[in-house]
Amino acid sequence: MSQRSYTRSQSLFSRAQKSIPGGVNSPVRAFNAVGGHPVFFTSAKGAYVHDEDGNAYIDYINSWGPMILGHGKQEVVDAVKEQADRAFSFGAPTELEIEVAEQIRAMVPWLDVVRMVNSGTEACMSAVRLARGYTGRDKVIKFAGCYHGHADSFLIQAGSGALTLGEPNSPGVTAGTAQDTLLAQFNNLSSVVELVSNNAGNVAAIIVEPVAGNMGCIPPSEEFLSGLRNLCDREGIVLIFDEVMTGFRLSPSGAAGRLGVEPDLVTYGKVIGGGMPVGAFGGKRSIFEHLAPTGPVYQAGTLSGNPLAMVSGYHTLKYLHDHPELYSHIDETTEALHVGLAGIMREKGMPFQINRIGSMISLHFCENEVVDFESATAGNNDSFKHFFHHMLNNGVYLPPSAYETWFISDAIEQAEVDKTLEAVRSF
């Protein structure tokens, strides 16, 4: 296939760098990990995105997860247009907020209440603050390579974007904040037990991606999550699942439902906005009684629960709730991609690992199993860089980082999988 033209994207990136830091509004978009310049997009429909130079791509990013129905699902688009004619925002309560909360509760049986915010970062930051206020303790345990947004306490060996830029610990995070964040190893329960023992009575919360999605896709090992649950019960620690990626993607009740372990608090984003900026945190009523306005732990947001995000999220969640067969379809599509990709890589004799759960999948150019931060960073990034640009030039849009998960949408069919595998064969 001849090299595609990216003239318009190159021009826009040069222009953007004059007004926007690094030319982008989120670091991974800058293509630092893969080289070259970012692609600028104009439109999307179904399984495809279209760039400023007229190129079309099969989309395996899907806005980093929320477009589980594919781009431009008509039911969602129509509802957003109708709401836009009425109002963008009030900064006051609406019935829509109740409907979204009720829909979430209908899909997650263990969840008592849910508070809307504007991003996954806000959701995780607020959940940790609530856990600290509830327990009266200061310290929080997170896991190397897990990313919970860019709040200070989370940028201690964070995944994805921080890894991509070679800055797992961000400047600007104070020593005091770092002291209160304890770092454990994902899929290593003994590392958590040791931290809890060494900080007896001082750990407020353990926050974890139940399926890690920011060092590639890394499912939990057997007994890891249940071990965390038992430890938190025993020590009076609040267990927080960061389901910003996995919520309503891995099952109608998220990773917690699929894996059979219930946290005390959970954070959501991505899917619950159907492509609009949104986040939420929810959980046990007894904990949320400590949150303002009922309790003393303060959290607020002018645009929280804004009508455009709520109507988009409601119709996305309602579609998922009414069409449970969708989960089987996207799981089967992802499995077909996995099997085909593995077969081609074996034929080529290249070292590789593929991790997958549900509609989340990642390819790692390494020989050993990828189970945590250390093994994720052992991959050959030069190989990924060449692979990324080859796939891009062949009409397949992958995350521009070896540390990101691919997200499959319901709009991707076998025809798109076949086109993807054809591109891989020519790598």
C-alpha cells in the first residue's frame, strides 16, 4: 500500500504548537512514544474515524473506551440533539440526573448511591477523599502502573501517559503527598499485605483498576481481587475499584460483576457519558453519608450532571441494558481478533504476548507473560513503534502507545477484523 498523505494534519499540528502546550490537550495524543505527528480528525461513524486529509481508519481507540456502541449511534445522537435544543446546562438539578443514577443502580445491584462529576480524575480524587474522611486515616495504597487520573496522589508510578512520556513520577507532586501514597505491585497480594502491616491503622483505602488498562490490558490473577477484599474487610480499609475503563464495558455491571468481587466504592467514566465528558463515583450508602451536603467531606462541581452528558450517558446505558447480547458480540469479535493476531505473529516468529478480557486487548512485543508494571515495561517499544505506523498507514488506528489498551466497539464486525489482520500480515 502506498504511503498515505498527512499534509493537513502536519499543518494543523504546527499551528497547534503555537497556542497549545505541545500542540495537544492530552499528552499521549502527541505521538511522542511512536514518533511522527498526531493525526487530526474530522468525523466518525460506526467502526471508522476520518481525518483531515480524507483518510479513513478502523478505530481501536474508540475515544479511549466510551464509544462501546460505535461512533454516532443514532439513538444517542438524536437524544443529544433534542436536549441541545432545550438547554446545555443549568447548574441546578434535573430529572435526567436521577434517571442516569437509577439506570446505573439497575445495572449494578450492589451499588446504593452515585454522585456525578465531570471526569474520571475527579471521580477517583473524590472517592479517595471520601474514604479518608470516612475512616479518619491518611494513607492510600495504589499499584505501580495503574492510572487513576492526574490528581497529585495518583502520579506515583502511574501508567499510560506518564509511562509514555518517561515520567512515572510527575514534577509538581509534593513530598508530603507522595508520603501518603503507598505503592504496591499489581497481581502481588503479598506486597499489599506487607504495606498494610507496616502502616497498621493508617491505611484509608486501596484503589485499584480491577483490570489494569494503563500498562496494556492486564487482567487480575486468580484470587488477587478477592484477596484485596478480604484484607480490606479485616483491616477496616475502603476498597475502591477504578472502573473508569471497565465500567459497563466488561459486563452490564462492569468488572466487579464479571469477576464477582464487590468494592466499597467505585469510580466510573467513559461509557456512562457515551462520548461526553463525565465521571461518577458510587458505593455504599453508609460511606456516602459522610459526603456533602449530608456530611462534612466536601465535593462539588458546577457542570456535574449537566444535561448533555446525562442524556448521552442515559441512552448509551439504556441501550446496553436492553441489549445484553451486545456483550457476547463484542467479546466474540475481540476473541476473533486475538486468535487471528496470535496466529500471524507466530508465523512471523516474532516474540509477543496478547492480553485480553472481554472487549479489551493489548499486544506486547516481548517473550514473557505481562502481569504487572515491570513486565509491561519489558516490551520492545521500537517494534511497537514500527507496528503502529504500519497499521496507521494501512487504515487501522491503534493507541499511539505500547502501554494503552485497545477498545473494541459493537460496530466492529468480522469484515473489520479481516481488514485488520490483512494489515498485520503485511507488517
